[in-house]
Amino acid sequence: MKIAYLGPSGSFTHNAALQAYPDAQLEPFANITEVIKAYESGQVDFAIVPVENSIEGSVHETLDYLFHQAEIQAVAEIVQPIKQQLLVTDLDKSVEKIFSHPQAIAQGRKYIKAHYPQAQIELTTSTAYAARFIAENPDQPYAAIAPQAAAKEYHLQILAKDIQEMAENYTRFWVLGHGQIRSCLKTQAEKLSLALTLPDNMPGALYKALSVFAWRSIDLTKIESRPLKTALGEYFFIVDVENSKKTLVTFALEELAALGIQHKILGQYDVLTVDKGE
């Protein structure tokens, strides 16, 4: 089984894939869009992409591509604790530039401001790419924010440990594809993710959409708006639904259709959790 992931090796996505599917053949790609396209083109059997972080929120590249361009669903979710390390090639040299993915930069912003306020920030497509880049330029005054796995992968030194702003920092990853995929991780919950498009001429449309779940006592774990990219002020809504009551959820979706509220299923999946010690 081949699985595409946001690379290079040593990234958080890579670690999530390793923990959930240790026997799979993992194929790295440079950015989220390329990961998804690798599945669409048949290069791999599944694709793993980040979808949300507890500090910085949703990964819009993932959600927008799935809504606007893809006909793929999430078949599993992996929740992984995130610990960011400040990595260098030599503990004794100065740090003038810090490289990392925008989410990691944001998660470590407070630490950077306190300890390296003059350092330039350079954005990369992944944390592991940042680690690999500074490893390839050992004579430069560079640092990278990346996971501990990247330090091991690229033989880097940890200048500062766990620099993320919140101790309870997690990222959700979606496994995209069709059909079931077995994991060695335990299932913690069942969820359904929907993208709702509301009618223009329906007063209280969002209230009515949410009510089909509320009066059936179906828990919602997330709601978020994203631009429809049609006109200013037009949005679609991403809703995550607790999916243990499948019959009631089916009735709720039927009522949405009866109300004229369009929905696209982004995923129907088990939630898998990586242990904090991993």
C-alpha cells in the first residue's frame, strides 16, 4: 500500500503516517496540493494531509482544495500532539534567519520574539524541508523550527525544546481516499465532516441548517466559514458532526436536502490518536 504525505521525511505528517501505518510504503511530496493530486492521478492508494491545528486553526489549502476541486473524502483522521523544536547545525553559532512552515512559525512566534527578535523569518512548504535546508547549509547562521524527528533525520542539534506557545498543541491529519484503511492506532471517536452551501434567499438559513442536528441531539464539534470564491460576502460552512448515531445523522442530512441546503461530504471517518509519547 502506497501513501502520499507532506514531506520530506521527518515532517509531522510523516510521523503521523508512520505511527498509523508502519507497514505502508510512504511517498513524500512537496506541498499539500501535490499530495492530493498524487492520489487523484493514481500514483498512491491514499494521501495524508494536515487539516487543523489547535493553535493556528484550519489548514485552508487542504479544505479549499477538497471543497472546490476534489471529489475525495477523508476515510480516517489522525490526531497527533505537536512539539516544535528550534534546530541548528551547531549550538555555538548565531541565529540570523529562522526557517519553517507558516503554521510552525506561528506556533513558535512568542519564543522567537522573546529570544531572537532580530532574526529574519523565512517560510517553507514544511517543517522538515526547513530542517533539511539548514542541514544542507551548515556554514550559514540558520535555524529551523521542526519536530524532533527532523533533528534525527538530518543530524541537527536542538537549540531550544518545545517552543510552541501551548503545551496542549495538536494537529488533525486526514487520510484521503476511498474504502477502508486499517491502522494500528486505536479509534477514539466517529465523525462526519460536511461543507454546507446555503440558499441566498432563505432567512435564517444557517440557523435552520444547524437545527437539523440540534433537535436530534447530534453534537457538532466544529463550524467554520470559508469564502465561496464567487463574490464578496458569500461563504460555505464546514461542519464536523459526531457520527455515532448514524441513523439520526442520515435523517439530518435528508432534512438538509429538503430545506434546499446543499451539502458535500468531506469525510466520514474514525478518529485515531497518536500517543503523547510518540
